[in-house]
Amino acid sequence: MINEDRVLQEFLELVQIDSETKNEAKIAVVIKEKLLALGFTVEEDDAAAKTGHGANNLIATLEGTAQGPTLLFSSHMDTVVPGQGIKPSIKDGYVVSDGTTILGADDKAGIAAIFEGIRTLKENNLPHPTIQVVITVGEESGLVGSRAMDQSLLKADMGFIFDSEGPVGEITVAGAGQYRIISKIYGKAAHAGVNPEAGVSAITVASKAISRMPLGRIDEDTTANIGHFEGGKAFNIVTEYAEVWSEARSLVMDKLEAQVKKMTEAFESAAKEMGARVENNVMFMYHGYKYTAETPVVQKVTAAVKRIGREPEYKKSGGGSDGNIFNGFGIPSVTVAIGYEEIHTTNERMPLKELYKASELVLAIIEESLA
Ligand SMILES: [Zn+2]
């Protein structure tokens, strides 16, 4: 039912609009116009002012014509570098760049697929529940756009993020949440040879703490790492100050919080024992999620994948994506693969057949949501 030539032309148009992350102003205007033309009401939040990026997040809503959960489809409008003056061409069933830039299929293939699915829905007068399309800025600069989003504009019951490599049909049903910790350890300087008794070594405090905390692979859902250490000035000075950077990740938020507690408490107890002081600066990065085949959002996307003739495959992710952020907002969301290859390189390419399948998947998700 989808129009292959139309989605291809729109994809080619979108990748030729420069939108390196932080410079989304030009493409935001085009995307907003397209959403309005599709009949959406488009709202903007204040992400540009909050983050210094080139545009706001676009939150578009199409009122439903039938009962069903409100669906959210999302992609991001920014790209990595080098992404200026992209010249796409078609070679052996793929859209490619000229080799001097990325292609920007990450994530304009997602945008084109979402638009084509909805355009097909509308031209065939198919019934649909209320649909929200959210196109974010600043995904590539660390999810800063979605993190700055005005949550009050979101009213979806479940979300589908069109932004992952792998053939259409792969679904990320679990993603690790993350905390970062900067631990600042204040000891006491002294001459190491003359009166070490007067000193408190911040390095010794740090090493005691680190030796007592679980690190590496904690369990099937959870990992932790010390990523950076610095401290000390000279052979003969008891170290007054040391700094340790660490992180913890887990698919399960309770496990993540328990791990962070073990790490901060290890610093605190070691500092206390040795008469030092520690400041743990704990930074929440993003939410984790872990769904099963019984979760409604997974049920819908599974049925939709089968409807387009593919076999669903479930994956988990250790890195962050906008999906983590939407899940953190309380909207159960999965990230779906759209087929782009070798992203973030000048060899990035987009298989035509996956672009078409991704468009079909949008339509199929909407159709399954009525079932
Ligand atoms: Zn992406």
C-alpha cells in the first residue's frame, strides 16, 4: 500500500537538508511543514533555549478516528558530522553518500518511514487512534533534546522509536539505564618521609573503596566500571586529593540504584575509616527498561512485524537512546530497527527495501493498535 517512490524521494530530500547536531533550524522548519500538511497539530517545546541547539523538539498530534491506545512514533532530526552538503545517490539497491560525508539515514530514514506510513493511512482513509509524532533535536549530542523535552505535551500510551540498525523486525525491548558518579576525596597532605602520621592519603582511601565495590559484570542486567582516576602531586607528599569517575548501568532500575548505593557507600565508609571526606556527585543519565513478550507495546510491535511478513527478533541495548528517555517519562517504548548500515561513518548506507519495510511497519503498528 505504501508508495515506494514517494518515500524514497522524501528521504532523498531530507538527507540533503544539513542538520548536524546543534544546527537543526533549517530541517525543523521543513519537518514542521510536512507534519502540518499531514493534518497534525504541531507544538514546540523550549528545548532550543534550554540546550543551545538549533531548534525545539516537535511534538505533533493527529486526533484519532477510532478507539485504541494513543501511539507515539519518534525519530531524531539531527545527524553526526561530517553532515554538510550530503549528495545521495542510489547504488545496487542502497542509498549512499558520495563518500565525503555521512548519509544521515540515522535518523532521516526513520522520519521518512513515519511520514510515509501516516500519509498512506490518510490517503486510504483508514481508521486510526490518536497518533503523536515526536521529532527530537540533539539526540547525537547525548540525548540532550529528548532530556529537555516538555513532558506535558506527551500523552501517548506507548511509543515506537524508529532509530536502530539491523533489519526491520528487530526490536529493542530492553535498554540499560545509567548513572555516573564523580567522587571527590579530600585527605590531608603531609611530608611522606618526615611525618606521614600527620597525613591522610586520598589515594589510599580511593583504593580501599574501589577494592570493596562490585565492578564489571554484576549480573545479567547490570554492569559497573571505574573509568577515570587522578590524584597526587609528588613522590614525597601524602596525597591530599583524589578524584574517581565511575558509572553503573542496568536494565532494571532497582538493581541500578542498589549498585550505585554500594559504590557511594564504599567511598563513604573508606573515607570515614581513614579520617578523610568524600563528596559523591551522583548524576542520573537515563532510565532503564526491560520488557517481555507480554508487555502491550511489545505485543503490538510483534504483531505488526508479522503482519509485514517478517519474524520479530528481540534485542537488548547497553547504550542510551531517546527510547530510554521516553520510558523514563512513563511511556512504555521500544526502539525498532530500520535497516540503516555503518552509521556515523562516511560509508553509511540505506537499503531501499528496508526503507519501504520500515514505512510498512508504521502502518502495520497503527492497524494492530485497533485490534
Ligand atoms: Zn540515531
